[in-house]
Amino acid sequence: MPTYEDLLSSEPAIVDIDVMETRAATIRDKPASSIMTRKVVTLKEDDDVLDAAAMILLKHIKNIPIVRGKQVVGIVARINVINAIMQGKI
């Protein structure tokens, strides 16, 4: 079972703002499809929160769309899992 330390320690390092501005200029006119994730990881709304936490850690993702059938009904973010752990909800 992942701990909140695992979730917190998986955050990327802060990037230099000048580097970010230079790189951002190169994608200014590109469509969102050029950078989007194509293999979207989803969970059903009745899946366990621990499944979400494990996916976040194992697949190095920050957000998981939650679906009911083919309809997106919400998103579980890494911070949602961290807050649930800290508040004793899981």
C-alpha cells in the first residue's frame, strides 16, 4: 500500500523559469493533441481509492479520470489521495 510519503516524493523537481519560457515559446501554436496523453488510464467510480494511489505511483501520473461507462464523471488527483490519507479518510 502506498504511503503519503511515496506520493509526496514522486513530485518532479522545480524547473528553471527561463528554460520553461523558452520551451513554452516553441509550442505556442501547436494544438493540444500534440502533447496530450493518448493512452489514458481511467478508473470506475466504484474502484478502490488505493487502486488510484497505486496507479498514480506506478504509472507516474497526477490525475486519473473517473468514468461511469464511457462518461467521465470526475478526476482523482494525487493531491486528493494525499489529503484523504492526511485526513484519515483512507
